[in-house]
Amino acid sequence: MENAAQNFLNGIDVSSYQGTINWSDVANSGVVFAICRASYGITDDTSFSANWSGTKAAKIKRGAYHCNANDSVDLDDLAILAMVRHNHGAWYHGKCRW
């Protein structure tokens, strides 16, 4: 049987909750991609800029997401458009329910 680990890429999801991240150490640990939280509701994630630039500098593939706790579609659309304009990225959009 083929080793199951060979069928997956090692990645992480990061936000301000992880604090300051040493992206060189992360890359050296075998992580090949990171998904960075850009915002929660209408509040920017305070670590997004550092995480976004850190992943690039460490040559880690990156993506970003908006986490929404609001049920208003109009507000969702505004937030997503603002992030896409600002960061020129691909985005996952989903409701966060804790």
C-alpha cells in the first residue's frame, strides 16, 4: 500500500492567534502552503500583513480568507470586494461559527 502521507501537502491556517511566526522555521519544517486569515467580520486580522509578507519571503505558497460572523450578504460582499482589491488574491469565503 502506498504511503498515505505522499498524497498530501503539509499546510497551515494562521491568524493573529498564532502571534509572531518565524516563517523560515515554518518552511524548514516542511510546510509548503499557508492560508492566512485576512479579516474577521469587518475587522482586519492584525497579523495578516506580517503573515502575507512572511510567507512570500519564505517561498511558502499562500492564500487568504475572510472569516465572517455576520449574516448580512451585503456586508459580506463589500468586505470581500475590498480585500480582493487590496490584496489581489484568491479568497475562500465562509461563515465562521464557534
